[in-house]
Amino acid sequence: AHSAFSTKICRYGTESLREAALLIRAGEPVAVPTETVYGLAADATDSNAVAAIYSAKGRPSFNPLIVHVADRAMAEGLAHFSPHAEKLAEYFWPGALTLVLPVREDSGLSPLVTAGLPTVAIRLPAHPAMRALIRESGRPLAAPSANRSGSISPTRAEHVLASLNGKIRMILDEGPTSEGVESTIVAPETDRIRLLRPGPVTAAMLEEASGLPVIAGGINAQIEAPGQMESHYAPSKPVRLHALKAEKNEFLIGFGLMPCNFNLSPDADLREAAANLFAALHLADASAANNIAVAPVPEEGIGIAINDRLRRAAA
Ligand code: TXA
Ligand code: MG
């Protein structure tokens, strides 16, 4: 397919921020960093703008988007907060937690954002670039990860360019993201918290903050988090998990001290490994090797989110 736009990468600053906000107000999606991954942001109240996100990503329209807000007041205008939801927001916002809440009838959100669900996913991010863009454009911003649907998530501006070149006008570049995996998604219920996607905010952190039990997944996880489909984050090459050494023609992604092509964290630090995860998959995908192998990562803390993404990459 030919390119409709030339995509430019702009270092985040006063000028580029103003230009990005003008694009947003004109209904154009813009790629912008958050502390988790780069997002492809557009005005969540404008159906044409939201449709442009789905089209640039090649994303199926039954998969709803997260709405990003600059403050609590903006969030309360979009969704109904139960006392448990208030408590979680108080504890973890700004940060890598997305709350799935009943959408307000007068939210003003495009129905494309929620894909017809009675709930909306909301996040108040910590990253200054995303927060400044929401403020400067004066709109809540719908933003999925800034990559073609189903492919590896972007943690650097170059990853966005490699995936969406010619499909969007502008990428705001503020260097590599700090968390490296997408936000934790939860749906607070009457007496428990449903964990729809593991992420930087762990189940243990949620239990400690809320005093409520955390249960994983939905009764029907496909409906509760439609984007949590089996194959996702997929490189173009086969991925083998729990590898202790590289076979012939494999690019080995290591963890802890071991011979490998790229090490997620030689010190076996899970936070560092999360921050490096998608960059490692991008490197392995672009390498000369035919296959990708990944060393075992402990199933604890943010390691649970890492393993969730790796299982989908291998599916
Ligand atoms: O860290 C993140 O969350 C990043 C950055 C850009 O904020 N965004 C992100 O968006 O990961 P995306 O679109 O790649 O993932 C959003 C997930 C999908 O799995 C979607 O199905 C789910 O959120 N989701 C959105 N609205 C929902 C809803 N009302 N109920 C359940 N799941 C929902
Ligand atoms: Mg995504």
C-alpha cells in the first residue's frame, strides 16, 4: 500500500507539543509516549478521529480503546466511580493502572471508543508528554499502543516509525518508556477486583491498596477485555519460550547471567526486564536469525505481565 502521509519524528518540547495539539484538534491521531508504551492518541469525543486510529492500526473495531485523562475531574465526567474505584484512583493515579467503569450517558465520548460496551477504560498517565498533550488539546485522548494491530508494542519512537510510517503525521519523541509493558487493567466490582490484563501494578499491590481480593480474568475474558486475544505482540518469527540455550539459527533473549544475544537484565531485575522486553523482541525480529528463543522469567511481580506478553508473542 502506498503512504498517505510522511511521518515526522519530533523531539518533545513546547513547539512540537503545540503542533501535536493542533493536529489532535483537527481530528488527526498523533503518537505520544506514556510511561508504559507509546500510544496513538486522538480526540476521544470525535468519531472521525477515533476511526482514524482504528484505520492506522488496522485494528478490529470490536476492540475498545483506553481513554486518557489529565486529572480526576476529567475522569469523573466520563465514568461513574464506585467507592472502590475512587480508592484505586487515589492510590495508583497518575500511573500504569486502567480502570474499567460504567460509562456516563453524558460523557460525550464517541461510541467507537467503547465499541458499544456499557463500560469505558480510563487511565490517568504519569508521563509529562501525554499529560501535556491532553491539557493542550483540551480533550480526553483515546490511545491504544502505537503499532499495527497484533504486532510488537512500541517503547521507543523508532518502533512507532517502523510500524506506522506513512500512516500517521507525527510522533512525539521523548526517549524510551520507563515501565515497558502496558498498563494493568482492572474492573472494580462490589467485593472484589477483576484483573483483566496484568501490568506494572501487580495483584499484590492492588490487594494491599484496596483490601479486596483480586481475581484473574473474566467469566468470559474475551468479552471483558476483547483485546486480550491469544495471539498478540507477535514478531514475524516463531518464538520458543523457557529456553536455556540457543539452538541453531535462534536469537536468544536472556534473563540473568547467561550467554545470549540480548539480555533483558543481567542482574535478574524484573523491572529492568520489563522495560527492555519489547525492544528485545524488536531487535530479535530484525536480526538475521530465523527463530526467537526466550529464557525463563520468574512468574512473580511484574514478571507475571512479562510472561503474559511472551505467551501471546509465542501463540
Ligand atoms: O499502557 C497502556 O494501557 C497503553 C498506553 C498507550 O496507555 N495502551 C494500551 O491500549 O495498551 P491497547 O488498546 O493496546 O489496549 C487496551 C486494552 C484492550 O485489551 C481492550 O480490549 C481493553 O483495553 N479495553 C478497552 N476498553 C475496555 C472495556 N470497556 N472493557 C474491557 N476491556 C477494555
Ligand atoms: Mg496494544
